[in-house]
Amino acid sequence: MTDSDAKLCRLLGGEPVAWLVRRARDRLEAGRPLTGSVTLLAATAAQRRAVERLTGRAARSGSSLSVSLTEVDRILRDSGAAPGGLTEAVTRLTGPLRDRNRENAELAAAWDTAFAPLDAATDGRDELARWRRWLDSTGVVRRVASEPDQARLLLTKVAAVLARLPSRGVPIGRLAAECCGDAHALDDGRPVGTLMLSAVRALAGLPFAAEGTADSRRGAWAAVGVHLDDLSSLVLCLGLTGHTRTALGRALAPYREAGQPTVLTLRQLRCHDEPLRAGLVRICENPVVVAAAADELGARCPPLICVGGQPSAAAWRLLELLAAGGAEFGYHGDFDWAGVRIAGAVHNSLKWRSWHYDHVAYQAALAAHPLAALVGLTGEPASTPWDPELAATMRHYNLRIEEELAIDTLLQDLGS
């Protein structure tokens, strides 16, 4: 050991001044200068004596202990213990310094890289914008994947699944296998499944935080066209004509005659291969419209289908069978941004015509109800390609009109 090493150990190498060395190291690694003072609250007698030996004067009375870093730097230089001052002393006593600012910048860049696949998948998808911000605010990604490399692999799989949604009807195991290379990647409790469940709830217009029930999970996935099994995906309908040739036709016939709604499963619809014949089929968003039509019109009600939010796999299958049979479609839904997005998804596939779902109908509904009783629109605005003026009118008034408020108009049209 050299003389300077011995001096340095006597001045700063003991446990009573280790706190001072740690404080100096923290400052250096944070890129801060070794100026000003550091203070130790509730200093022990040994710590006070060590500082007195270092500075050559008695510490002030009181329980706290303050030391000037500038003075310590001068003492180390003048004594020859550390000609390079306090910075040299800290390095010799505790090892090479870390550049924490650089490390933090590199870590931030690594996290940006990890999120890049997800950002690309959500870019331009207004229905996912709030969910993407929610991920950042809750830190949920970093809870399920603590390292950027791990998160990048996870979010790449999430992005692949998002690119397939909403779906026209796919089993969840097949979706997981094709997007993640693992048929169980979207299972409850798996990292990709956890993140995707919040995403599908966002797509369905539901609160992002998942409810813990199996029915809630099944319903959320079904809302974006993914079914956990052939019996959990359902569609509500009224007035579809049945026949005696097939099981589905025989199931529909008595409900049509009785004027009662019926719920069809994806299994029933997948087992049916024939096109379904109908003229004009109305599509609504909310079950209350179907219930009111059954009460008011019964067996006189023309074909009416409720998509119940984002169409389920069963709803898509039923619409496909009707389209194959030459049906035309009219659509009505909630006048809000979530409703507009649902309408847009159906419009992209069926090219329906408006069923009192345009800017004229929106303005008429506003005129028919006290504005004070209506609530404002929430979420990101969306386009309305079937009537571009509708989106502009909704942005102007910024008021939501639920489908329930249009029931009288819809029933009058159905009964005419």
C-alpha cells in the first residue's frame, strides 16, 4: 500500500465516513458537481469524530452533521491522499463510476424500441388510442415484462394479434397459434392474453381493466369476433323466416310465427351451409330495439338482427349467410364514436344503407329531445363513410344520442 493509499484510507476509508463517500459517488454518477454540502441526520458519535479528524475542527452541535464537499476536495488534494481530489478518492475507494444519465437514456431508448411494434399496430386506430395511453399510465406492460427485450417479444405478439382484430370469426386457439406460435398464448393469465384482454375490451368499448369472470372474458373476445368455443358466441334476431329443410330453418320457424326473438349460437350457424333468404334486413346495435319490436309488432316484424356492439363471430356468420342469400341491409346504432366505429366495421363488409343513421336523423333526434338531458361525446372521433356529414355534425354538437331514444322512429319504420 502506498503512502497516499494509507492516507486516503485514514481519511475516508472507514465505516463512519462511508455515508459521505456514497453521497459523493451518487452525485458523480448523476452528473452533478461535487460542490455545496451534504448532511447526515441523526449522526452517531463515531461519525462526528470521523468528520472532525477529516476536517481538523470540531463538528457543530446538534444531531445532524453537515460536510462541505468543496472543503473535503481541497483537504484530499493538499494532503496528497488524492491529488485528483474527491472524484479520484471516490473512484479509488469504490471502483469505476457509472454514467447513470447515459444508462437511463439507453434504457429509455430500449423501452421505446420495445413499444415500437405496438405503436405501429395502434397508429391510426382511434379506438385503441386511449388504451395505448392507459398502458403507459398504469405501467401494466412493465409489470408483466420487466426487461425491454422481454417486452419487445411480448408486444410483437400483441401487435400481431391486434392486426387481426376485429375478426369475422376465429377460434382463440387458432388466433394464438397463428400470431404467437403458441395455441395457449391468449389463455387467461398468460402475458399476451392479459394485455390482449384489455385491448379487446377497448375495441368493444368496455372499461380496459378486465373483470375477473369467465363470462366477462368470453363476452369481450366475442365482441371482436373471437370465440372461445362454438356455444359462447351468440347473435340475437327477430323475424327471420324458417323452413323445414335444415335444423336452423326448423329452429327459426316457430319463433317467426310466434313473433318472438331468438338467440342463435355460432355452432348452429356453422352447421348450416345454405344461404338464408330475406329481403331487407335491419341491423341494430342494442337488444332493447329487438325487445321493443317483439312487443309492438310480434310476428309482423320484418327481419331484424342485433349485433350487440362489436359483431360477434355468430353475428358475422349470420350476416354472411343472409348476404349470400341476396339480402340487403339497413343499419342503425348509437350516435356516439364507439357506435360509429361498429357501424363502420359492418359497412366495410356489407355496404348497408342508412336506417335513420345519418346526419339528418341525428339532427332530428337532437330536436326531439331536451339537449340538457343528453351527455357529451367521449373518445376519439371516427369517420362515417356512408354519410361524411354525420361525423362533422356530431363533432359540431358533441352530444351522444343512444339508440333507445330512436325506438319510436325505428318501430314506425318496421311496422310500415
